[in-house]
Amino acid sequence: MNASPLRFFFALLALLIGVRALPAQEVIVQAERRNAPAQQAKPYVVLVSLDGFHPGYVKSVPAPRIARLRREGVSAPYMIPVFPTKTFPNHYSIVTGMYPGRHGIVGNQMWDPVLRDSFKVGHLASERDPRWYGGEPVWVTAERQGMLSAALYWPGSQVPIGGVLPAYHARYDQSVTSATRMDQVLRWLRLPPDRRPHLVTVYISEVDEGHHPPGSPQVRAAVGRVDEAVSRLLDGIARLPIAGQVNVVLVSDHGMQDVRNGRTEYLSDHIPLQGVRVVGTGPTTSLFFDGDTAALERARTALRAGLNAAGVYRRSEIPARYRLGASPRAGDLLVEMRAPDLVAIRRRPGAPKGDPANHGYDPRTPSMRAFFAANGPAFRPRTRVPAFENVHIYPLLTTILRLRPNPAIDGRAPVLAPLLRPR
């Protein structure tokens, strides 16, 4: 991969057009790739994730540009996240059209009893290990059909899934502002037609950072900054020669629950933890017993009797609507709390208080609802659909981009077909 000539070109281009550049070492370019001639006349899609953005924020917090896009374009009252309502499972379901039990990303932290290995968001060795990722992200679908894609910080986009990376991607850097992230998107859209990505995904993290409660000054300020970034993106697109071909899709992965008045339950108050692997805490936790079925059954009985939980499930008992039970990564036992309660491993006297808000609860919980709105030439103006599950975004994207979808997806194109103009 010889990326240096293109990196120089990008830096020069950024100076000429007045947009901010990511550091050159952050952008990874598959320099040999080009759009196939048949793909160059197709539409463009920019998929923007606003992490932790609850649909109610558009009404309760000033976000005029997002509200305008939602009003003038297409929308739903909310989008239904997958369980657990965590960042990685939901981002990966959005771009694969699959439920976590099938694509494998069942949490922000995981243990795989077959691989005998663990995964944790922020642990780069595991986060970039393709063994964790099933399914086919939409950027892989595009690249395999000769269409260039770009991904800026979208979970999973730095991993060669099925041996394929986006033509353009970047190493995650939380310090990069939302405005600079949008500028990077615009830089990609200014490339020559044979090098210009038709699919761009970008992850915006500000609203989720710090896990602040809805309505707090921190959330209000973050929503304002995100709205400014979206405005920057839309204004930049409007100035492009290809403006009439670009569709913008705004989504979020989940909402946020104020947990300051919630109760924390402790596993060690009810069961011995020696020999038990505990993965994740908060709204849910997964327990692994390494084949000790007797210990599993004792723990299940004790936790069901002692915890004020929504459920303590053997993997075979996980509610079918969660679509999680097929994966051994879900745990031998899954503990699910009701909002706003949490589960932790053991009491830690003197430990600092946890985050004042959290997510991961049942997708039917109103505070967990996700956001969806879109606008562009592919969409009917001022069109609404009922709430829908986020697995239906993948077939929406492949329909707009005129790509053959992965036939193994759970999402269905007809669900969101009413949003699209006839070709």
C-alpha cells in the first residue's frame, strides 16, 4: 500500500479549499483502488452516526439544522436499537443489517468460550481482530462490487472483515472534533470521480461522551456542537459539484438513561464468584462457568431469588426478541436489569461514583430509543414511517447505492421502501 503520494495530495487539497485536515498519518488509503466505471454515475450516501443522540433531543434542545433536515426529509418517530443497547453492537447492526446474535458483536466487552479470548472496546488488539466480526458491513459490500467507500471512526471500519477494508479509513482519535470529522468527509467527496467514495460513514461521539443525563448542561452543549457540525457538513455538500447526487442519513445507536436514582445490585452479595468469568457490568452482565453446569444452576437460582433484575437467563432462555441466544458470547447466564438499576461485581467501599447516565437496557425502554432522519435526492420530501429496527438501514443503503445486498441479512428492504422516490 503506497499511500504517501495521496496523502500529500490530500494535504495540498485541504489548503486550497479551506477545510481542516486530519493528520496525514491518521488517514489510511488503499492507493491502488478505483471506482469501477459502472459505479461512477451512481448516487452518494453519507451515513452519520450521532452516538447517544435520543430522538427527543430535537424537541428539547436547540438543534435547528438537524430538526430542519428531519422536517424536510424523511424520518421516523424513533429507531429501535438492538439488544444490548450498546455502541458497538448497534453500530455493527446498522452497517451489516444483522442482529448481534448473528454478526457476533454482542457487547462492548465480550468473552468467546471457543476462541478463549476477550474483546473490549478501546483495547486495540482485540478491537481490530477480524475473528470477532461476522456479517458483511456495507463498505465491504460496496468494495466487493467495485465501489469505493470511506469510513471515519465507524466501529469495525479499521478491521479487514472478510479480508476487505474501506478504501479510505482512519485510526480512531477521540480528540478530533466533530467539525474536523465533517471536513474530512467533504475532502473525500471532493476527490476525482475515479477516487471519490460513494459511501462515507462517519462516527460523531460528542453526545455520548461522559454519559451525562438527558437535559443536563453537558448534553445540551454537546447537542449544540453536533448540530453545528451537521450544518457544516450540509453547507459543504451544497457547494459541491455533486451536491444533487448526495444523500445524508443521520442515525444514532441508542439513547441514554439517567441512573442517578437507580439501585446498584452486587453479584458477590448473592453468589460465590470464584471460577466465574464476569463480562461487563451496568444494565447487563454475562457470566461464564467454563462447563460447570452445577455452579451455573446454583448461581441462576440464587440470582433469581436475590436480584431485583428484569431477568436472569440461561442462554437458551434469553428472550427471542433479543435475537442473542445463538451466540455463545452472550454468556452461560445473562443478567438484565430494569432501568434505571445497574449490576456490579462487588461492593467497593470508597470507590468513586459511576456515570450519572447509562445505556444497554431493553430496546423497548423509551430512554433507549435511537434517532433516524435523512434527506437527499433519493428520498421523498416530508415523508414519515413508523418506528423500525436499525437492521433495516443496511438494505436502505444498498438500494440507494444500487448494490447487491448480502443475502444473509436480517433487515428487509420493503420496510423503508416508502421513504424512497421511484427511480
